[in-house]
Amino acid sequence: MNKILVIDDNKEIRENTAEILELNGYHAFTAENGSAGYELAKNYQPDIILCDIMMPETDGREFMRLVKADVMINNIPIIFFSAGTSQELQKQLLDGKNSYLKKPFSETDLLIVIKDGLSKRKNHTNNTPNIDL
């Protein structure tokens, strides 16, 4: 079962998103900010992370900085979501493995972006060369 971490300061969005994921066969766990999400990501190694961009304390940009600096989790795809961010900020956060989902999103849109993110992770893992020491 794929593990998905949901990070959002809005409790209702966080819990509703986790419930949708659970009902669709994923194991979801949640955090209320980027700092708590970073600790959960290190401890539980999710297959994908959903992260709000605009949060108090540790926002999506700072969360991304923490993840990129940590070799144990920097290969996990992140789907950023927000009700409104500039395209410039979106470009800064997105790369080949990360995605963006605009709030409010439908269950269908959420599941499509999750499936795509998991596919990107699988392809990235399969393309990693094996090195014998």
C-alpha cells in the first residue's frame, strides 16, 4: 500500500484529503505544517508528499528546502497545492518529479496527480543504476 503524507495547516482540508486517499486504497498520514511534515517524512518515508504552499511557520518553500537538503528523502515526489500562488513561485518549486494542484481540487484531480507522482517515482527508481561495491 502506497504511503502518502498530507501537509496542510487547514485541518478540514488535511483530514478530508487524507480520507479521500484512504478510501482509494492509500495509507495517508498528516502534518499541520512543513516542520512537522519534514519529521514525518524522515521517519516514515512516504511514497509521495502533498504539501500546501502557503502555511504559517514552515511553508511549502521552506519544506522544499529541507527536503532537498536531506538525501534520505529528497527523491520523494512532492505535489504542492494552494488556492493561489504566483506562477513564478510555482516554477521555483516544481521540477521533473514535483507537481502542482490548484485548490479547490476534485477527488478525480487529486487521484490523477497522485497516480502521476507515483509513476514518476517508480520511473526514477527504475532508472537509478545499480552500483556494486
